[in-house]
Amino acid sequence: GAQAASQGPVIGFKPVPISANDTVVVPEGYSVQVMIPQGTPLSGQPAGKTPAEMTAAEQGMAIGAHHDGMHFFPIEGRHPEQGSSTDGLLVLNHEYIEPRTMHARAKGMSIGSGRMPVTDDRREAEEVQKEINAHGVSIVRVARQADGKWAVVADPRSRRITAATPTEIAGPVRGHALVRTKYSPDGTRVRGTLNNCAHGYTPWNTYLTCEENWAGYFRNLDQQDQKPNLPREQARYGVPTGQGRYNWDQAANGADEFIRFNVSSTGADATQDYRNEVNAFGWIVEIDPFNPGAMPAKRTALGRFAHEGIVFAPAREGQPVVAYSGDDSRFEYIYKFVSARPFNRATANGALLDEGTLYAAKFNADGSGEWLPLVHGQGPLTAANGFADQGEVLVNTRLAADAVGATKMDRPEWGAVDPRDGRVYFTLTNNTRRTEAQVDPANPRARNQFGQIIRWREANDDHAATRFAWDLFLIAGPEDSSRIAGNASVNADNMLACPDGLWFDADSRLWIQTDIGESEQLKGDLAPFGNNQMLCANPITGEMRRFLTGPNGQEITGVVTTPDRRTMFVNVQHPGATTSPADWAAGKPNTSFPNGSGVPLSATLVITKNDGGIIGT
Ligand code: FEO
Ligand code: CA
Ligand code: CA
Ligand code: CA
């Protein structure tokens, strides 16, 4: 049961210690099952093959790589907080890939090998297609079995969205000159979604997948022998001028669906090449998990940036729909979207996200804040300043936010809205490049290695308001330089670094997940924090306890419970990123190796309380 609102939710488990061990640890009285590792067929049939043994086509019908944001949709398709707690569609993102787990000839590659070798400027097309098919989103039906374990169950709604799936461009950028390509001369479609990091779910029960570090998948060779001078819609987002992240554009068969990742221009006509392909990435993509015939739709009114995730304020009948999204890059911004049309539960759908106002946040030193509109024709966002229309404002969202003077943050990651009091929380994971001269009250530390959690309350508790009041809920890090709001303190049972995933359960427990980068884990100033972990916090008192620690090399990202809050799903992404094939042969990591392959794979943890109780109590 819940305590009085003034004290916040019950947190009843005994905290687990910091861990450097290659395993998952949960509190006494809890159990963990490992489910749906990469390569699990959506059919419910046994895999029979490891991902390295699969064909590209088989990977395209199986769980993808690098599990991230995730939501559980009860099978009846009603409101996410009602309905079955034993049977549903689990929808999860696949952020990127690790070649060592995907290709037989790559298994011996060294730690940190991010891409397969290129031979004579070519990559093997089947390997490229397999990597494309391991990206995107999985929609998979899962159900609790008689023995209490969860398993994949066959369902016609189970499907994969990949980096090649035909997708609509919706909202103000649909048809704009900046998204016209050889594939879609009228600028209405694009193939696929990339680098799907965190997620969101709408008040009308659809899933949103968010495109984060998409820029690196492309490359522009126009200026290769000169000082790079890319178009602003590429330059402001960091499109490479040398190699792309995986060199997909160099697939040996030269097919159009691979060449599109080279966004060089070939002449006057943009519909004869793929210079605009990259402008169709950086968006939030809506997927209807219950309608397998529905094409995903990029909702361009929500802006183009390195979207981490998106979180909605509770929808109120007759009021606008409001959602928050962070741009996870150093010195980037937090944004809010307010729909033009009001929410009506009976008729609400994704079109609500196609008309509205996008704002960027300004955090003032006195604890007040302002939402600055990114609207063509308002303030500096005029044709005279280079923004010819709202499409140009949205394709260049970062430049628009620069122009209005939003506050440059320490890498905004996930957001969460407290269901009890409506306060909005955002993780700011770290920013080691902030100098003393760039410190401000919302981003208070230079060379910020440990991150913080900011929160705010909208004026009059109206999420559509243009003013708010903010404070810092947590300054993360070692005991001597960290602080929690309320009367709690940082200690061995709750210290953390690099907060990333963030989610409120229905009782207002705040779940915090960490992502210490794999090159920094168990090293230097980050060593005392051990492997990445998940904690549970009381937003009122600041009480916080460590709930879970993960294996070596991974990050913990993605969390949701069933409606009854008695089963929790948590993702383990890139386990083994810091371990070698010799470590794997020795049994590391010991949490997520399906099929006896011995190769560490991202997977989903199913966590239950042995007494059947609510998770966290
Ligand atoms: Fe993919 Fe910002 O985490
Ligand atoms: Ca993240
Ligand atoms: Ca992160
Ligand atoms: Ca990640």
C-alpha cells in the first residue's frame, strides 16, 4: 500500500551493493529470468542458430541487437495501465549493433571494434543487410507460462521494424524540399529508422521510437579533399566526411538501399541522389503495435535532433497533449511539444502530434524557467535569418534553439513525469567538456563526469504553460560531492554515476538507470560505481536504494512493469563490450548467452518478487 502522499511511495527492499562481478544481482526476495536475447525468433519457435549463424533475412524476423527503450502493451489493447499483466505485446528498441556478436568471421575482433573491415572499399552486402535488420524495433508477444516463466508466443501482430522498413514522413516536413530524394521525389517517405534509443508511449496506446545518434550512419564526401563545408542540416548534427559508422553505403552490390547512406550531392537535382536522405532521420517515429498493417510515421512537428526519448504529461480531456524530449549531446537542449488541438480520448490519434508548438527550455539562475517557441516568423526565426518556413525550422531544430537562446545542458537523456504531482524529471548524464566559464546553476559542475537529475513544476501545474520553476533532484557522484533533494544523503547503498534511463511507476517510485560509458567502466574516477545499475528513489523524501546491478560492459536501459506492477522488464544492453573472446570462452558474461553460443548478447530481464508482491515494496 502507499504511504501518505507527503511521504511518497513505499520502498521496501534491502539495497544491493555496488558490483564489479559479471552477473545480474537483485535484492533478496526477488528473482530474475533472462528473456529474448538478440536472435530470438518472433515466431515463438526455438532459435536453433546464434545471430552469427543467421542469415540477414532470419535476423529480420528475430529480436534485434542492443535492446533499449521498451514498453509493455497489455494484449487487450486498452490503456497501458489497465489490462492483462500476464500477456502482452512487448515493444523494444534496438539502438545499434556489435559486429563481434553478429558475424561468424568477426567473433575474434578486439574489444572496441565498432565496424567490420572494408576490402577494396567494399563491404559484404549480406553482412550489411543483416546489420540493417538488427536495428529498429521489435514488437513481440510474450506471455507468462504455467511455470511462472515468460516466453515468446506466436501472434500475427509480432513484427520487426528495421532500418529499411518503409515509413511515412508526417507533420510539417512532409513533402518539404529538404526531404525529397531519389526514393521519394515527393518527400513523403523514407526507408527505416536508425539508432533507436529511448522511447515513449502515447495516451492513445501507440509506441514512439526515438532516433538518437543517426548522423554517424551517413557520410558526405563532397568536400573530402577540402575543409569540410557541409550544408547546415548536416553540419550542425555531425554527419561524417570520412567513414560512416558501419560503412553501409559501401555494400558491394551497390544497391540503392545502401548507397543512400552516402549523402553527397551529384548535381542540381536533389531527387536524383540521396543528399536529403539524412534529413529524414532525427525524428520521433510512431508505431501502432496492434495494427501490423500500419506504416510507421515520423512525427516531424516534434523536432529533429539526437532524440533520447519522449514522455507525455498525463492527458486531460479537452486540453492539449504535452510531451517532453531531450537532445542527448553535449550542450544541447530539452524540448516540449504542445498540440494545437485538444485531447479527446474517443478520437485521439497520431495526427495530434502533427500540429502544435515546439519549445526549447531556458533555465534561469533564479530557479525560474521559460519555454521558448520555435515557430517560423516569431523572434529570430524569420526568412531574413535563414528560416524560410516551419519545415526549415524543424529540420534545423538545433539551430532554431540556438537562435532563441535556450540553455545548453549536460546531455539530456530520459524524462519522466511524476503521476502524483506532475513534476517533470530529466537525467543529464554527464558533460566532461563543460569548462568553469560555462558552468550555470542547472549544469553546476565543470568537467562533469557524474551527471545530475533536474526537475521542474509547470506554472499553475499546467503542462502547456510557458513558465516553470526548477531545481536539481540529484547531483550524482561520490559521497563527498553529491547531493539529493529532501533530507536524504548519498551513501554506499545509493551512490551512482551517469544517470540515463528514468521512469515513474504508477505509485510514483522513480526508477533510475545508469550508463557509465564502456571505455570508463571500472576505471579511474568511475571505478567506485562498479557496473551499471538501477536504483529506486522516493521523489518526495529523496530516499534512494540500489535495486539491481548488471554484468560487465553493459548499460541498464529500458524499464516497465505490467499494469499490476508485479512483473518488471529491464534491458541489458551491450553486455560483454569490455570483455574479450577469451573472457567469453571462460563463461563471461554469465547472464545472457542463449543457444550455448557463449557470445554475450543484449537481452531483457524479467524480475519478480518471490512473494508475488509489487516490485519495489
Ligand atoms: Fe542512447 Fe543517450 O543514450
Ligand atoms: Ca540512453
Ligand atoms: Ca547514455
Ligand atoms: Ca546505449
